[in-house]
Amino acid sequence: MLTVDFSRFPLAPGDRVLDLGCGAGRHAFECYRRGAQVVALDRNGEEIREVAKWFAAMKEAGEAPAGATATAMEGDALALPFPDDSFDVVIISEVMEHIPDDKGVLAEMVRVLRPGGRIAVTVPRYGPEKVCWALSDAYHEVEGGHIRIYRADELLEKMRGAGLRPYGTHHAHALHSPYWWLKCAFGVDNDRALPVRAYHQLLVWDIMKKPLATRLAERALNPVIGKSFVAYATKPRAPREERA
């Protein structure tokens, strides 16, 4: 289940991509399939080891085209182990809401992104997230949990303050908002409640089968209750580069 829309965020074979805070690796895997040179970085060593296994399995299965590369590594988002201008593309999906120094993370991403490069940032959307917080303290008051809720204009302003030029936004995963509202209402660790189990089965069916009905429903509902807010931006070139 991808949050970044690659029709709005084009990726070319050979692009150097950093998936920062990659988690289970969903965006890194897609970039690898598209022929990119991918680095998936996360502070969670267990998840990184799983991502590395999947990269190896994808290579063995021939899922990635010739020239594509994939590396999984542990690292700190506030001290990225890469030189300036190392990447053509940076993706950070559902991560910034966890990090106290979000401006520091933005600064590091801009540092390692080449001039003219592109960045995709996704965070939980303000409205649906606010409902989750109102229904359950346990949803966010956990170690490593969400520490803030972004308004769209706030996130865009922080991106501009870091030197980026936003060029597009949208919302995603509307069908997932009711699922998390149910989870918060019945207990975030309570997967046995019938409404939670039933809705989870619907989501699994939707992900696996991709029926037209749910695709159309989600497209219609995304502007209203889309769970994620997605913003795309570029790092401006130096004035001389822009004139060249």
C-alpha cells in the first residue's frame, strides 16, 4: 500500500533514492522495482534486517531491472551518513510526526538532496488524526508514538523554511481512517472486537483484490477523510544552474 503517488512523483531508472524512516520498506521496494538505486534507512535494526531480506528475495526473483541496486541500513535521521547532494530523490513517509526535531530532519534531507532533486513527505492528516487522539490516549501516548498533528499549511511552511519549493499535494488512504477510529474506540490493542475484525478483513480484501468499487470510493473520499497528507517539493538549483 503506497502513500506516495508515483504518477505525481516521477522516478527514473538509475535515480538515487533515499527512503528515510523506511519502516517495513513499502516505498523502497517500489523504487527498486522501478530501477532506482535505493537506500532504505531506519533506526529500527529489526525492520532493517527484514527489508534487507526482502531486497535479496526481490533480486533473486528478478523483480528489479538491470542496474537497480538496493541497500538497507540503520541510521539516524538527524545525522545522515551521506555527503551533501547524494540523492536525486528523498521519501519520508509517516515519520516526521514521531520526531521532536522535525526541522532538523528537514534540514538533513535537504542537505543530502541534490539541487533540482525531489522530495515526498507524508504525514497523518489533521482531521482524521485529531479524531484518533480524541478517542484514545493510548493511540499516541506511547514510546515512539505520534507527538504532533500537522496542519497542511504548517507542514508546507516548514518545508519552505528548509529551502524546498512545494509543487503538489493530495490526500490518501481514506478507507483506513474509519479503521483507526474503530481501533481507537475499542482499544488500540484490541484486535478481537467484531467491528475491528470485520473492517480489517475489508481492507485486506481491498489491498489484495483492488476492486473498482473500493478504488472509486477511496478516490471520492480522499479529499474528505484521507488519512494521510502528501506533499511534493523540489530543492531549487543555484541561480547559475537555473540560468544554464
